[in-house]
Amino acid sequence: MSQNQVQDTLRDTLVELDKRHFIHPTSSLKQQHTSGAPFIFTEGKGVYLTDISGKKVLEGMSSLWNVNVGYGRKELAEAAREQMEKLAFTNSFSSFSNEPAIRLAAKLAQITPGDLNAVFFTSGGSESNDTAYKLVRHYWKLKGQPQKTKIISRKKGYHGVNIGATSATGISPFQEMTSSLAPDFLHVDPFSIEALKECIAREGADNIAAFVAEPVQGAGGVNIAPDGYFQEVRKICDEHHILFIADEVITGFGRTGKLFACEHYNVVPDVMLLAKGITSGYIQLGAVMLTERIHKELIDLSDGVLLHGYTYSGHATACAVALKNIEILENENLVENARLMGEELLKGFKAIQAEIAIVGEVRGLGLIGAVEIINPVTNSRFPTLLSPKVSAEAANRGLIVRTVGFEGMDTVVFSPPLVINKQEITELLSILRDSLLAVQKNLAD
């Protein structure tokens, strides 16, 4: 049997096992059961992935917005190995601790904006969101205002898929999937200060615990705030004694060309949510950052045990990997690279926009961006979504992207690893251009 035949047999076996046993997240169950996985990846290096058939593709999404330092980083594998050999895991309950968790907490306090100085560790972004909602409500309860329970979030915002995180998410299909949303979550238009003010006036500031927002909306279509928006949000929250939670799960650790996206707006939140880029996806980890003031008040007002925690909060190996990941970001100047390569990416988007009629608005901030698809005649979305067709064409040509096809959008989104260079940006743009032209040509035909 030839090597190709061996590979084909292995792929066929894995496809059948995958279809039979693996329930994929955020996937079509029917399509998966019928067709199987379009890619079974076996190797990654830099900005590229290779599947079991030997096909190499440029990862235009850093997987799920998170492989910031790129694939195949032996330093991160070595950091995990060294820590596992010494102490893979020990729980952090009852004030037990470990050195990597302590050092990571101190490092995060050093690099996050303002006086965000205290950390609660989680296993990912959804857990960070649910933890934050629980902590801010606990905070107001300790302060003698237990009625402050409502959380205001934004339409098109994405905050995860736990019950609380799903309830905060402002994307309809995620909410429609379940019949058991948590109470006391409100949604306002994403960039309307007036809508926020009206919501506070209607609900009463004395009933609102927090406002939560992504500095750049990611899964909702890479929507970037207008100038002055977050400064005004900060002012309103302060005036009404509402905590401001910044969800930096996607935008943190260099994604936008700043270490944290809040720095673009010179705003310090009361609570900051982290995950994804904290380890570049090499191991599961998330975090909730609190300001010095809130941390001190929680200490001063608490009487008894903080009855919230996860088995893997402060996981020693995960924290060791995160420390090494942050070291790589700093030593290789990847935040600045994200800024520079982001400028190249946006420049390329604009060139494609000028050339291809079905391309509408393009936008980006650092290495997170979006290209909208429109009917040039009506200047609105086509009746049938085209972004999935663009994604399929791109995948065939060797580029992985994601699409957003809800809430009236038809958008291709991008989030390549921060290690991407100018030649790889050119390759990404070339494949995107060819894919868009192919879809446009099929329309004409």
C-alpha cells in the first residue's frame, strides 16, 4: 500500500469516527454527521496548518481569534513540560497556591491598564464572563445594595456560551438555542450612548450592577467603536455607580495593536475579562481582573468564604504557559507587529473594496478585521448569504476565515496570528481577492 493510500485510509477511518462520536461545538450536527470534518489538522507552524491529507492552509483566524504567537512554539511546549514534571496541578481552594499562578497574577497586574491589580483565574472566556457577573452582584450585595443585579450588554456582542454568558450575548441565534436564559440581562444598541442612557433611566441605576462590552465586537462582526464612545461609557458608569466590565477575551494580548484594546480609548474598566491570547490557545486559561478599589472593598466587606471557584482556577501548568506566552509577546515585539501588519491588512482590504463590486464596508484595528458583502445595486445584503461561499472558496485556495451571517450581516472576518509577516499578509489578501472574484463571477453567470 502506497503512502497516499495509507493516508486516505487513515483519513476515512478518522472521518467515520468523528461523525459517530464527536459532537462539534458551534457546528451543524446534520452536516457533520453527513459529511464529516472538512479538515482534520495534524500540524501547525507559524501562521499555517497542515491537514491529514497534506494540504497546507494559512490560518486567517488564529483558530478562534486566539493563537496569537502562532503555531508550533516549542518554548510553550517546554514550559508546560517543565512545569508538569515539577507540579502539573494543585488546587487553589482554601488559599492553597502555587508559584506560576502567583507570578502570573503579578505579571497581569503589571501589564494591564490602570489599577487592575487582582486576578481570579478561570479556564476560559465563558467562565470569565460568568465569574464577573457573579462577582459584581456579590460586590453590590456586600455593599448593602442587593437589588443591583441587572447587567447591561450590547446587541451584536458576544460573551460566551455558559448560561450567564449566553444571556449577556446580544446575538439572537445564541439566545434562541436555549429556553432557559438567566434573568436580569438587558441589551442596548451597540454604539448608541442615548440607548444606554435610556436603559439606565428606564430600569433605574439602583438596579443595575454593571455594563459589559467588548472594546471591539468580535464574533458579532468586528465592529469598532466610534471615537469618544467608551470615554462616554466610562463617564456614565461613574455617574450612576455602575461597574464597567471590559470583555477583552478576544482583544487582549496584542490583537488590536495595543496590549489591551481599552488602551486605544484611554479607559480603565472596573473589571477586565481575559482568556484566548493569554496562552495563545496552547492550554486552557482565563482570568478576571479587578481594580485595587474593588478588591479592597471585597476584602473589607467579606465575612466568610468566597463560594465561587473552579477545579482548575490557577492551574499551575496553564499559568506557566501563560507566563512564557507573555514573554514571547514582549521579546518578539508582537504587539507592534500586530499594529504594523494590521495597517497592511486594512490597506489591502481597501484596495479589494475599490476593485470588487460586492465588497461593502471594510474595517480593522490591528490584526482583527472584516469585509462586508453587499449587493452593489441595492447597497444591502443579498437574499442568499455570500460570505459562506467566500469562505469555502478561500478554504479551497488555502485560507481559513470565518463568516458572520446574522443580524442583517454578511461578513467575512479575519484575525491572523500576530507573528504574520508582510509576505503572508500579501498571500492572505491574494487568496481573499481571488475568492471574492470567483463568487462575484458566479453571480454574473
